[in-house]
Amino acid sequence: MQRILDSQGNLVNGAEPRLSLERTVEGLRWMMLSRAFDARATALQRQGRMGTYSPVKGQEASVVGSSLALDPATDWIVPAYRELPALVRHGHPLERIVAGYMGKVASSAIPEDTNVLPNQVALATQLQHAVGLAWGLKLQRKPGVVMAYCGEGAASEGDFHEAANMAGVRRAPIVFVLMNNQWAISTSRELQSAGEFYRRAEGYGFPGVQVDGNDLLAVYEAAAEAVERARRDDGPTLIDCVTFRLSFHNTTDNPSAYLPEGWLERAEQEDPIRRVQTYLAEKGLWDDGSRAAVEGEITEQIDAAIQAAAAMRASRAADLFENVYASLPERVGRQRAELLRLTGGDV
């Protein structure tokens, strides 16, 4: 397993990180934003002000470290449902994401100039779209790379196999980031696969690497190398990020019903945020003052996003038909007209 920063925030064996100190500070802020938003979103869901939410807590280094290797101007993100900081960094406004959790369909639309596909809750079904997108970029000789996220549970789906096989055959410019958080809801990693996930890549004709998914520096280095490989037209890479889910699967879940005694306490020793904070403190770039300043900025950012989302218009019946077709097929147009008739118009 590739590791640069150990659980105590120390560089391993004199490692020289590829991620600069300046960008490490940037990465830490994205991680802290994610952790803070998890807490707020959970509270809002409990109050009935937001729908079901899946926290990123514990997986921040995997999400942020991988996305830092991308250029939002040319590259694409195809998410599952636990990649919020990557989406915001890539240009998807936080207030629109919040609006989506509030059920405001039109208000949550991804901006036209943002290279992000919608969240996908159905396991692995986004991966074929991701490969098609990457193959399309290659056929059009465009410079973009696609980064597709999934969990280890999704790797047990046939859709994962089909997508990875096609990516290998077409040498598509795609990076598969597998969030190996040890639990597919309540099914442990050991009950899903007898082997290591990253080794599967060899069967599809491209490299797989396993990294400490709680190490921001190691995840970034693996992702940067994979993105460069894709840009050279050398094909896909599978990155197996071994990490830990430090919260529930989503706000409908009760992990105490299935986690072994002491599992969460042991996993918390690998907290990715504390690891980076310790590392930067040793470099003289992090202290109580800088922490308070960043936390204050993040609170203001989240407050503003929630207020903006609350002020956005609620969904209307016609929103079901928007942002799907460039022009509605006749059959779908008839369905739209019938729905509006039954609901009394565009309400």
C-alpha cells in the first residue's frame, strides 16, 4: 500500500511529497469544509429540512486528494454520492447542491460550464456513462480526463466489470477511484471479495494501485500519475483508496447495529484531517489561529449556501422534463402536457 504521511502526520521514510505545501493547505480547507458540511447537513436532515444525506466523514483525503489532480476546465467528474468537496472544487455551487437535497430539482441543476455529472445512488450505474464520456473525449481528440468514483460495494456489481472492461479495450482516458471504506452499508469488505480490489485492473489490461486513502499526499500522488497516464493516451487506472467510513452510510443507517465493538474507535485513529493538520503544524503552516480563521470562513460559506438554497424556488411539475433532452420527443411532450393538465398547470 502506498503511503507518504503516516497516521501521526509524519512523512514516511524521508518521502518527498509531490503535493506542494500551498496546495496541501488548500486540500485541508476542502477537507474541513466537507466535515463541517456533513455536520450541518445531518442536522438539517434530522429537522426535516433536507432529504437523505450520505456523509463523507473519514473519506475526505480520498475525495479531495484525487480531485486535486484534475483541471476543472477540461476534466470531468462522474460521482457516486459521497464526493461533495470534489464537486464544489470542480465548480458545482454549494448552494445548488444544498437545493438538490431540499428537493428543488430545477434550482439544483449543474451549470452548463461545469464538467460534472449528477450524483448516482444506484451502485455502479454511473460507470458506463463515465467510460462513454471518456471514450467520446478521446474520439473528439479533446484533452479531458474523466475521474469516476465508486465504493467497494459497487465493485461487486456487474456494471463495474462491464465499464472497466470497455475502458481497457478502448484505452479510455479515465481514472476509477474506488472508495474502499470497508463497509457496503452493513456488508463488510471481507464478505464482498476474497482478493484485493486493485488487482482486478490487471484483468482489464490496465494498472491498479492501492493507496492509504486517509493520506492526502499519497492519494494525490497516485491520482496525479493516473491523470498524466490518461492524458498521454496510455489508458485507464484503478486507484483502490483504503479508507474508513467514520459515520453512518447515510442518515437512514444505524451502524451500531453491525459494526464490531471497537471498530469505529480504531478507525478514528486514522482520521485524515488530523493527520494533515499535524503535518502542516510541523511545517509552521497551521496553528490554533489559522484553524479558527478557516473554521470561521467555512461556517460563513455554509451559512450562505443554505440561505441561498432556501430562497430558491421549489420544484414544479414541469421540472421532471427539464435537463434531460435537448428537445422533447413527441411522446415525452405528450406526457408533459398530460401531467400539467392533471396538476393544473406549471405549479
